[in-house]
Amino acid sequence: MNILLIGAGGREHALAWKMSQSHHCDQLFIAPGNPGTASIGTNVAIDINDFKALGQLAVEKAIDLIVVGPEEPLVNGIFDFFAQNESTAHINVVGPSKNAAQLEGSKAFSKHFMQRHAIPTASYAEFTIDNYEEGKQYISNHSLPIVLKADGLAAGKGVIIAFNHQEALASFEEMIQHKQFGAASSKVVIEQFLEGIEVSVFALTDGKDYQIIGHAKDYKRIGEGDTGLNTGGMGCVSPVPFMDAQFMEKVEKTIIQPTIAGIQKEGLVYKGFVFFGLMNCSGEPYVIEYNCRLGDPETEVILPRLQTDLVSLLAAADNGTLIDVNIEFNEGAYATVMAVSAGYPGSYPKDIKITGLDSTPTDPKTLVFQAGTGFQGNDIVTKGGRVLTVTAQGKQLQEAVSNAKNALSHIHFDGMYFRKDIGYEFN
Ligand code: AMP
Ligand code: GLY
């Protein structure tokens, strides 16, 4: 099978690594990819939203399977573009249709969906300029803290947690009146704050059946002990000790099954990954959000743990045999630790040389996944805030974390920072 992978981060490096291990994988192209993916397949300099150019490449290279890493092309309708074009309609594009991708692309759409299917989530209301005054009233009467969410995609920045009413009203005004997040905040969802521990569950669906391919806990804050600003994710562990069979049974019964049944009942065309962002509130799971893709850095920990061939799995989701696949996991615990640029998640320098990428230990096996990196001559340099992640396995979680940190000690770039306490609460 010839495969085209879309994206350029650590998630895509991990996807490329995993898919390249399949004997079903012939040629692998990555658009646009990064130096990490270039070591596995062929990078092609095409923008992730340039569907026409991606379509031409797919025809030219006789692509059979397309895997989309980030949400933007999915929300913009890449699935429909390929399905509606005669020359590309035969290609297995893994991802929801544009309509179904609203489960991630519109907070209001996903909240309505959850309400229709009685899926546990925070209570909410939605407001636009048309009922702005009513929104102010709603906020003033709301318990604290209050969560405000821009309806549309806002590059992970559209959620504000306000700890007093004044702050909430100011954010509401910024979003609606001053279009803080552009069109994405012309509608705002205001919801109840859920107290608990945030975790992620990943499934693959064909719109009828599903398979759980992993779960993880992501450490989102920049500082140790979960302090400081929110980031895209500083590290992950999998499996998560408290996500035992009993908890996962609740997740399946109250969340995953009604979600997939809802997708089918509503005729949403969805063949792809579903990322359930959950809050564990004293043992009861609630949905914080749906994403229609895999997570980053969750992918970097769940794919090394997944033993099952990913390419076969994606083929099964296309030919109606997903239910027959046996999902198997590797033994032990997995951890991934993200190395970021100095200053991240604020502004940070770029083009800093990275050394030691080839000198990380292979026993115990560790994997380096590149995220925000680029070539500069023969060097690999930093290009983003989240630069690279190291995934390691261990008999127990702490051993996995310690193996990952040991591998990171062989890698260097000026200003490199990583959290040394990933998995700290499970010590
Ligand atoms: P989202 O973009 O919906 O994932 O929200 C970003 C982050 O805000 C989440 O990962 C949570 O940490 C937090 N968050 C979102 N909604 C809630 C909520 N209702 N209660 C508590 N925290 C929330
Ligand atoms: N790590 C969270 C995300 O990918 O959205």
C-alpha cells in the first residue's frame, strides 16, 4: 500500500514510525513532514490545506491510504474533497467528513450532540451577539469558576477558565464584541467547570463499530507539579493506573458506545480516529471535548504501546472488518517527555542547533519523535515551541519515565527544557 500522511509534528513522526513497520506499507509520503519523518519516508513540501496539490500527489503516487494528523484539514473537508473527486474517490482517507468533523470544529455542535445522546458532559449555554445581554446575565448568575469556549477552532487557545465574574465578563466581551478569536468566537459556549483529572481515550471507528487503540494522561502545564501556563502537552503516560477495567467499562458504556451509536443514527459519515477528552470526576467520566484526530503528544505514547499493525487496522476500518481485529498492547508502561524551547509557551527563539539525536540509548529501547524541527544545511535545528519528544518503555511507569529522561540527557539544544516530573502522582 502507498500511504500519504498529512502533518508535520511529533504525532506525525510517531504515525510514520508505526505505519512504516507494517508489511502492508510500500511507499510512505509525508506532507509536509519534518526531519524526523524524512528519515522514514519521503517528505513532500505541500501545505496541509492545499487539497488540490495533495490530490494531484495522491494520483501521481498511486496512494491507497491517507492519514490526516491535524484537525484543520479535516474540519476544512479533506475527506469530502477526496470522496467527491473521481480520480481520488477510491482512496481510503482516514477521517470524518466535514459535517462529522464539527464534533471537534464546533463546540456548540458537539455539546448539542452530547445532549441529544445523553452523554455526560458539563452543563452549558451558548451565546452570540444576538443574545449578548442574556449571556452577561447568565455569567453573572453562574457558579465559579466559569469556562468560556470559542465555538470554532482557535489553535488550542479558545478556552478561558475564569475565577471571578469580572474576568469572565471581560473575556466574554473580548470574544464576542472584539472577535478575540475571529469568526471562531462569534459564538461562545459557557459551561460548568468540571473538577477532576483529565485523561484521553482514543478509538478508531468506521461509523458503526469501534476499537479502543489506547489511552493516556497528558501533562498540559509548563511547570512541575502542574503549575504555570497551559501548553500543547509536556508529556504523557500510558497506561494510566486509575484507568482500570472498571473505569474503562464506564467510559465505554456511558460515552464511547452512545457516541458511536449517535454518529450512526444521525447518518454522520465518520471513518477515523475519535479522541475523547475526558474528565474523571471522582471515578465518573465526563466528556470535555471530542477531537476527530489523534492527540499530540498522546500519539507518541499510545502508538509505541500498541502492538497491533496500524495499517491493517486502518484497512479494516475501510472494509467493514474493524470489529474482527484483535487489539493487542505491548507489555509494561510507556512514557513520553517533551523537550521545548526556552520561553515556550510564550515567545521563543528558533533555528537553534540540536545535538545528540543519534546517541540516545537503544537498550532499553527509546524513541525520539521530532516535532518542531527543521533542516539547516546538514544540521537539525529548532523550529517550534515543542521541539521533540522521547518515548520509553519500562516495567513500571517510573522506570519508563526514568528511561525517557535518561535518553533526553543525551540530547541538547540551548535553552532546552522538559518536565522531570511526568507521572509524579503515581510514584
Ligand atoms: P478544550 O479545548 O475543550 O480541550 O479545553 C482546553 C482545556 O481546558 C481542557 O483540556 C481542560 O483542561 C480545560 N477545560 C475545558 N473545559 C473544561 C471544563 N468544563 N471544566 C474544567 N476544565 C475544562
Ligand atoms: N494533547 C492534546 C491535543 O492533542 O489536543
